[in-house]
Amino acid sequence: MALSKPYLWICLALCVAMGGCHVFYNKTGDVVSMDCGTADSNKALTWYHNNEQVISVKIGTTRAKTELGKKVKLIESTLKVPSLKTADSGTYKCTGQDGNRRVTREHTVYVMSASASPSETVLHSTDLTLTCDINNSPTAQIRWMNKNKNTYESPGKSISLKSVKSTDSGRWTCQIEDNKRVETLVVDIAVLGPLTSPAEVTVPAGGSADLTCSLPTVSLPHVETGGWSHDSPSGLKFPTLKGGQEWKGENNSRVMFNKEILKNDFKVTLNKVRHTDKGNYTCTVTFKNGQSLNTSVMLKVEVVKTTEGPKMNLWIWVGAAAALVLLIGLIIIIVLIHRRNKRMRRKVRKLRSVRQGLTPKNYCQCDRTDRQPHAGKRERPPPLPRYQYDIMD
């Protein structure tokens, strides 16, 4: 049965006053060794923890059926307690013989612990609680310091860090001051993330697109695996992270990546981008503690006008120009023909008017015998006087 704190302090005061007590400050996981003074190891010897027997040596060795009883070791009259836990704190007492004189020895063990909850490795933007404890010591004063020597104090054993960032990574030191003695414990905190990437990437069809996501350098040693994926099936074969710092896979004509040791950038390059490649791409990173982070990139593919377009347009304009020239030429020809025909009709009308004017006025007074036209043959008209030719011209 564990001793109450007031009783423990009374025992400690009496022990120190009698000069037969030692005080040990140890961390969890440490080993503590306590002697039994001048007790003869060849005679009966018994060790107690908080008044409960742990191990006894008389004719044989008897151990308590507790976790402490199973792990302690007795070397002559010295008790050795390995792998200390907070439950191992308290008063240890031994009784033995030094000749005919009874020997009693007491020791007080304080087991100090420092821990982080939920874990020493946490995701970015989560809450973290740091706890520093020294069991059964109500007078201990506790304070925390980060890697930048900033001090955090709390009336209790714990401090809370809200929404941790990558700058909170590093070594945190707990200082315990008790009985004018200062002990230090450390906790190494690793904040994983954030995993960042551009919101979107826009490329022309047929071009190349860089898909990137990155982590702070302090997060890289904790990466286990990861990779890229496309929300819709496109036949693209992406590599996977091997051991967190190297791509596993083979480059191909569509997907290229760096096969050397990665730093903090998990980049892949898409070549000959098609319209079917557009969509949401997700980068996922899984850490050794089983936690994971992911981020997404939206790939947009622009429609590019082909080089045939301008050529076709040029030929269309050339054809239109040629047709226009041809049309203008036809119009000119038609106009010229029309004017020629009009001029010819005008001449014919003048000619007819001249011929018809000679008959009724009988300008020609020559006695000419009328010739009878030959049957079936049109008679040739008589020649006109010279002045009539001049009128026609």
C-alpha cells in the first residue's frame, strides 16, 4: 500500500535527522542502487518498498509477486532497481545484521518523468500537452523552456500548446526545483507538416506540368511512404516514396521524377499533357507513427489554337481576294460589252434612218432601170453616196 504524502515527508525528515537516509532523484528508465549500510550479506536481509516486502534473503531468496519484486536485483546487500517507473517512487528500507547488531537503512527515491501527449510526434495545427512530474513531491516547482529559451510556467504539472507549428519542433527542457536541487528532463518534439502545394497549375495541351508538394525539413526523417494520385483514372503511373526520401518507380514518357535523395520537395512532372489529364491531383504523405497528411493540386489544361488555323484563314482571304478580282473583271467586261453593243445599236439606228430617208424624198434623180430581184436570192442594196458614209461615221 502506497504511503500518503504527509507520512512520506515525516519519514524523510526522521531519516535525514538520524543520518541514515539518502535521497535519489532519477528519471524514468534509469537504474538506482541502494545499499544496506554495514549489513552482512551472508545473514538474513530484507528490503521493503513503502512498508511492503520486496525481496528477502534467509535460507533462500523470496520475492514479492509484484512487478517491482520481479525486476529488482540483490547484489550482496545492495538493492538494484532497473527501468524505473513513477510507481517505483517512495521509501525503500532494508533490515539486516552486522554481527549481533541490527542494521536498518532507509532511502527515498523520486522518479521524475517528462512526457508529451498525445505523442512526441504530432501533426501540424494540433494541440499538445507537456507534462513534467516528480512523484510524491508536493513542493517541487516546475517550468518548461523551448529551444529558444522561452519559459513557460504553470501552477500544475502540465502546460498546453494550442495549434502547434513547425517552429515548435525541437528540444523542450523541463526544470524541476526541489529541496534547493534542480533537475532537468528533456522531451524532443517533432511537428509534422504542414504539407503545402500550389492550389492549381495551368498548362497548355501538349505541354509539361510540375506537380509539387513539400514538407518542412524537420518532418522528413519521420516520413514512411507516400505518393501522388489522380481523382479520375487516366492511366498515369506515379512513383511511390521509398523510405520517405526516395522515389520508387521508373520514369516513363508521361511521368518524370528525380531518382536522387529527396530534400523536402516531392515533385513529379507530367509530359505531353492531354485534356483527359485535367482534374484534381492529391499528394499524400504517411509518417512512421501511422498519421498522414495530404494536399491537392487542380490541373487545368488550356485549349491551344493549332497552327493550321492561321494558314487556313490566309488561304480563305486569298481565295476571297481572287474571287473579288475576278468579279470586278467580269463586271468591267460586261460593262464594256454593254457599251459596245449600245454603240453598235446606235449606229444601226442611224443607218436605218438614213436609208429610210432617201426613198420618200427621192434624192437620187438618176434614171435607173429597176431590176427585178432574182427568185430565192436577196438583192444587194445599192451603194450609198459618199456624204452618207460620212454621216454614219
